[in-house]
Amino acid sequence: MTQAEIKLCSLLLQEHFGEIVEKIGVHLIRTGSQPLRVIAHDTRTSPDQVKKALCVLIQHNLVTYQVHRRGTVEYEAQCSRVLRMLRYPRYIYTAKTLYSDTGELIVEELLLNGKMTMSALVKRVADRLTETMEGTDGKTMDYAEVSSTFVRLADTHFVQRCPLVSPTENSEPGPPQPAPTLVINENDMYLVPKLSLIGKGKRRRSSEDDATGEPKAKRLKHSTDNKEPIPDDGIYWQANLDRFHQHFRDQAIVSAVANRMDQTSSEIVRTMLRMSEITTPSGAPFTQPLSSNEIFRSLPTGYNISKQVLDQYLTLLADDPLEFVGKSGDSGGGMYVINLHKVLGSLATATLESVVQERFGSRCARIFRLVLQKKHLEQKQVEDFAMIPAKEAKDMLYKMLSENFMLLQEIPKTPDHAPSRTFYLYTVNILSAARMLLHRCYKSVANLIERRQFETKENKRLLEKSQRVEAIIASMQATGAEEAQLQEIEEMITAPERQQIETLKRNVNKLDASEIQVDETIFLLESYIESNTKRQ
Amino acid sequence: MAGNKGRGRAAYTFNIEAVGFSRGERLPDVVLKPPPLFPDTDYKPVPLKTGEGEDYMLALKQELRETVKRMPYFIETPEEKQDIERYSKRYMKVYKEEWIPDWRRLPREMMPRKKFKKAGPKSKKVNDTGKDTSLTNTADVLKKIEELEKRGDGEKSDEENEEKEGSKEKSKEDEEEEEDDAAEQEEYDEEEQEEENDYINSYFDNGDDFIVDSDDNMDEATY
């Protein structure tokens, strides 16, 4: 865990759960797993608050617990999971593009709440959808419709069950265990419980529940006593982030193929990826082999290409030097696989190249690509091959060396390592360069967040004022005030102030957009590093 | 090493020409300060991607940021009291729905102990005000202290102070024990475990914050 990552985790936790949770979370990230009492002592926080914070973190799958030998429970932070919070908007947006508004809300609620039971989730999403359907009075969202979307999400593995509490615990004699054991049942990970959810979303127009005046606890008991036990009690669901990552990766592959060749070939690759979506585990280096006949049958119906054309395309793809698609056999008209490992490597290399190009200019990028291609080069060779004057080439090489994009390998001719009898070879190690770049990305995102917080803090007073004025205007419009009056209120914010707000909004938007886009690079680099470490 | 190279020549162990400096050329100055915080960049950054998807994600992100503040999971720090109470503050309070964690999925120690807490603040307050019940039981306390002194003969006097207060605490909990019925036995086991622990003594001594907190939400099992 590097400092940059910890810093980013701290900022993310603080924005999502407030300062107390941030304090506990960062402490756990720094120190590794610890029992409750030590956390409370070391952070100088009251145990009550530590408990609350831990509950929140566990609920959001950011902290796991484990029973230790002597019966104490130790808590451990999942740092990489904390960093995923940066990607929440992208997950939600993906759900929207795949499963429209209902899917969007389901994933959003799951991410906001960490984990939920299906019944609670469906109810909540239906309520929210109904609320947005204003205007058309009486129109409501049916529970059945939401649950069918949920089932589709589960079928495509975008949501999955949380580990269940093992039932053996209760029957055991002796004192109950200090913590429940959670077990994962691989077979029902995506099995949706049979529920008959009948009903419609309600508008929150009247809070008659609150008006009854009953104390909360009592009301709660009331509701659980009255109704039959919740049918899917204890079965919690969470968003399956790995599946989302797989989807992002597939999208990246498809667009890479489209850029390299053409639309048709990208459509073929998309079909291949879709066919092996669920059968291929997310970390596999290859997709399952698919015969060209199978691919032909699965092509989208609107796509009118003949079998011959498809075969030509597949051969073309397999012959491509980047080796995105490989031929694994000749049976069934040719078996094809997608080399996921290779693809991620190419994407990461392309990212590195473009970073070098944008940071140091195209001539540096030329040297970088040259060294990448030739593996090891001496300084003199670089100057010659790149056809760049010696002085400039030297300058560029040293710059990239000092920024850690390149490495210098010494090969001594004699055992005394005398410089005059040593070869100095420049190389590029993509893996280490990718790690370095990833680290930088974490740092940039942390900087972006800090800058954004600074900007908003600087203009806090102004923002509050504009919010208040907007609220007044809205309420006056509702009561039907005259145009002149509204004008008067609007003038409470002076022209320079308005300008300042505009600038602030623009800056914050830019910072936010940058955060999202840096995260795309983070995703690529992380996937590449992960696929590489898994292989070893 | 450098001595036997003779005067007036740079004492490098390697041939400078190999790194690209001709003989007699001035070497760059040694840099002794950190690089600037905001260095000039040679190349301007490329503009951000824009498009429908990007705009939507931006809106989502900003909306999400506001939403999480209204979720029950967002624990706010207790604000320090301001000199002037602001009128607007009253209207800025956000409504949060309560959240009841599923205790079955959490370690048992996470669960706020209801019984203990109801009894807890009472005894704590007693501790603060110092009188009332503790007076009636002074003899008890003294006896405990004596016992402890005997036990802790070898220990440093520093720790004795702590021990004394800790024992007060213990005696108070003894009282509770008498009041409490057998149903609480289970919870009590834990307490005893805690007492064996070192942390608890030091913690209860200066746990001012704790007292305040537990007063606030002593009988709420919900977060």
C-alpha cells in the first residue's frame, strides 16, 4: 500500500462516509488487521464510534472480519475495494446503458447501500421510479417489472449474492461464537430466490407512517410482527464489480479492434466476447475456443455478412501482428480464441506510448517505441536508429530515464564493473512502467479531489447564498409571484458573484470529469498488472 | 583514490565522455532544492473527452456526492458549539432515515449492549458527580483498594492511581451485578473478559468522550 493509495482511500472514505469512518478506515489500511479494542485505543476514538464506523465499513464490504485463535475478532480493510468507490459513476452508467433506468437504479441502490435483500431493493427502486414519473398521475412502477430486471442482472452476473451466514452456528452447544462465519455457496451465487413480489411503488407524498406518533422501535416491531416473515430474509445481494470490469475490458477490446481494423471486425469480436461472457472466468488469459460456425450463427441478425466474408475477417484478425484473436484449431471451420492477456498488454503499451508522447513530445515517443521494439539498445544505437541528433537524443533518454519510463541495464565485460568496459543498455519494462504510471494516476486523482474540495471550500459562502436565492425564487414561483419580484430577488446575486459561481462550476466540472477519466486509465493499468501477476 | 589522480582533474572514476560530456565542458550544477510544486510543462494537456456518456457520468458523480451525505452511513462529526447560533443552521439539517444493521452478519461485539448501556450511564454519572451510591459503598471501595494495594506491591506507584480508579469502576459494576438478573449473564461474561484486559482500565479513566456519547444514544440500537 503506497502513500498515494492511502491518501486516495482517505479522501474517498471521507467523501462517502464522513470523517470518523475515514479515520478508522485509514487506520486499518495502514496497520492491517486489528481487534476492536486496539483500534479504539490507537485512534483515540470512543468504542461506540468505532463500532458504528466498522458497521458502516462492513456493510459496504470495505472491511472484513475474522475470528482469531483466542476468540477475538480482527478487522481488516480491503484497500483495493475502497479505491473502487472512484468508479461508482461508471458502474451505474454501464447498468443504465445495458438495462435502462431500472438497472441504473438497482445498481445505484446496491452501491449506495453496500448490500441489500432483493425484496427491499425491489421495493425501493419501484418507489423511486414511481416518484420520478410525475405528471402522469396514478401511473406507478410495478414490483414485477423491477424484479424481472433484477433477475436479468443476476443472470448476467452483474449482481451476486453476498456470502451467507453459516447456519450451523446456532445448533452448536456452548457459548455462541464471537462472530458469524460467512460461507460462499458457489452454486447459488447468482440464484435469485423465488419471491412473489406483488405491489406497486408508492409516492412518498404523505408520511402517514411517521405521523402515527409511535416510537420508532415499536413501529418496527409492529411491522415485523404483522407481516409474514420476509421471504428472502438474510439473502443479501451486492454489485459484482469483477463482472463490471470484465464488461469494461470487453468494451475496450471492441473499440481497439474497431480503431485498428473496421466496424465489421469489431462486431465480430464483440460477438465472440458476448458468447464467452459467462463461460470464461474473469481472470482467464483466453476466452473459450469458438468455431467459426458458432460465431456465424451468433452474429446479430441485422448484420448481413456471408460465411466467406466472416472467415476472411477471422483469418485477417488472426494474422494481425497484435494477436488479439488467435487460431486454436482447425475443427469446425476453424477454432478461434481471443487472447485477453495479449490484448491487455497491447492496451497498456499503447497507454504508455501516448503518455510519453503527450508528456515529452513525439520525438521522445519515437525513441520510446524504438526501444520497446528492439528491447535493448545502447545510447549510440538509439541516436542512430531514431535519426535524432546525438545531443537531443541523449537529453530525451535521460529525461525518460529519470522519470522512470526507461531502465538502464549495465552489462560489464569484466568483473570489475569498470564503466569504460561496460555496456549500458536502455530498455523499457512495461510492467514496471505501468506500475509507476498507475501510482502517478492515484496521486493525480488524489490531487484532483483535494483541489476540488479546496475550490468548493473557498467559495462556500457564495454557494450557500446562491442556493438560498434559488430556493426563494422556486418557492415564489410556486406561489405565483410577479415577474418584477422575481427579478428583484435574482438581483441579490451581483454580476461579479454570478461570474464567480460560473467559473467555480466550470472548474469543478472539469475536475470531476478528469477524475472519471483518470480512473479509466487506472482501470486499464490495473487490469494489465493483475493479468500479468496472475500468470506468474 | 582521488589523491593519486593528480591535481586539478575532476575525480571521476569513469570516463566522462561516455556519458556525453566532452573534456573540459562544464557539468551541470548540483541541484540542492526540491523541484517546484507546480512545474512548467513543456506540453499542454490534451482536452478532456466530451460526449453524452461523459456528461451523464459527470452528473451522476456530482449527484452521488450529494446523495451519500444524506445516507445513514454518513457519520458526521459532532460539531463544536458555535458562539452564535445560526438561524439557517436549523433548516440545513438533512433528513436521514435510520439504518438497522443485520446483526446476524456482524460480530457480536458490534452490537450495542442495551442492558449494559442503560445501566452504564447511570453509574458513569455517579462517577462524575462522585456522591450518591458510591458513598454508601465506600467501605466496599476501600476494601477493594486495600486488596489491590496488597496485590500490587511490586508495581509502580504510577499505576496504582489508575488501578484505584479502575477498581472503583469495578465496584460499581459489582453493584450492577447485584441488580441485574440472570438473563444478562451472557453479556456479563464479556464484561468480565474486558476487565481482564489492560485496555479497559486506561480507557475508562479518560473516556470522557465516551460518556457523552453513550448518554446521547444510550437506548438506541440503531445507527
